[in-house]
Amino acid sequence: MKGPHKAGYVNIIGNPNVGKSTLMNALVGERLSIITSKAQTTRHRILGIVNDKDFQIIFSDTPGILKPNYLLQENMMQFVDTAIGDADIILYVTDVVETTTKNPDYIEKINHIEVPVLIVLNKIDKSSQEEVMRLIDQWKHLVPKAEVFPVSALERFNLESLSDRITELLPESPPWFDKEQLTDKSLRFFASEIIREKIFLNYSKEIPYSVEVVVEEFLESEERYNIRAIVHVLRDSQKGILIGNKGSALKKVGTQARLDMEDFFQKKVYLELFVKVLPGWRENKARLRQFGY
């Protein structure tokens, strides 16, 4: 006999660089979250939806937990707090490198919430079995009500048992989203995220943290998408670095982003990139609202 339909929000939280986005992409099966090795690459809450005839899992990837240095980061941390508040299941992601004593206040929050908590101990392929067992014991002691799942998101190890457990714990509910939907974000949003990812990969120091990408135009014709995007930076010097000698650096970013978009959208893309200086945007409330923070 077929049971009732289950659906719920499974919110992924944890420190920067523990592999939250890699885990979500592996569980959802699409490259929805930016994955680069730099901290703070995910700035928004991104939803990835897994649909089955009997259930719907809404995964939510959040920015890595950090001590905010400016208004943008404060707004990013509000996404994390909201994720703790509205979850049906919490996935707290940690890894074999991280010390268990990091973020005692978040551990405290997790110990006081009503919903099930699954601690995902990631990157176990980079450790020994003894060390993994020791960490599992530590986490069980720190968060007694949680279940600990040792996984490797990159190698897709033990993700099936984690998925099965999530499905078991889902509350009975009709679907929250259309069963055809993969995410709550628009194609325009993913276009800007792909450009931002390429900036993270190609530039160092403060450049990636100083840019915001805005897609000004996103038009679909029969054979392709025509996309025009503005990369906002804080200073003139950053604009120079982004564009590079005779535009070579920006051209490289544009080509990489276009190829990625074509792969993601499964359609030809014509991409135009422009760079504009917008001083102080990270501290400007009106600008941050305009950019969706």
C-alpha cells in the first residue's frame, strides 16, 4: 500500500570550505551551487529540489558561517539563521580537518532545536579510519541527539544511506513546489552565479569579494540566449585588473562563463560583459537590497 506523500526543507549549514555546496550538488544531481575552493562563494540561500512520486526534498544551501566584517556579510549570516529556524531537518556539515570546538554558539543552537539533526562528516577519504571513528565519537558527545554520517561528497561515498535517512525523516506533507521544478532560482540568477564563479577562479586577493554581477538583459531567441551582464567593483584599480591588458582577462572569464552556461542551459549563449565601478556597494543598504541581500 502506498503511504502518504512526504515533503520538507532540508537545510545545510556549516563553516566555509567544509563542502556544503559539493554535498548539495551531489544530493540534487545538478550544479546548482557555486563550487570553488575559496570561502564565502555562496552568498544566498539556494534551493535544490529532489522530486519523487512519493516525496519532495527541498535542499537549501547557505553561506558558510563567519564573523561578519561588513554589512553584506551580516546579511549573509541572516540567511543562515533563517535556515536554522525554518528547517524540517538540519544537515550540519563538518569535515575531517575542522576542529569540533569551532562555532560553539551554533552547536548550542542546534542542540536546542526540535527538528532532527544529521551531522555530515565530510571528506573522510582524506583521513584514516581511526581518526574518523574518533571524530564520530566527539560529535556524538557534542550533539547527543544527532545522527552522524561519515561521507565523501566528492567521491559520492555513503550518500545513499544519508539520502535514505533524510527521506525517512521527512514530515508528511503535500509538495511545496511543482514536481517539475529543480530550484526556486531563475536562469538569470544562475547566469550571474556562473560569471561570479569564473571571477573566483581567475582572480586572487580581494577581487572576488568586491564584485557583484548583475544580469541586465536575458533574452531568449529560438537558437540562443542573449545575455548582457555588468560586473560591479568597488574601485577603479579593481576595474583595471578585471579587464586586464587589452581586455584579455575579462575575455577569458567571458569565454569560460559562456561555455559553462551553454552546458547548464543546454542552449547556445551570446554573452556580453561590462565592468562598472560602484564605490561602497557592500556597505550600502539600498544597493544590497537591490542585489537581493
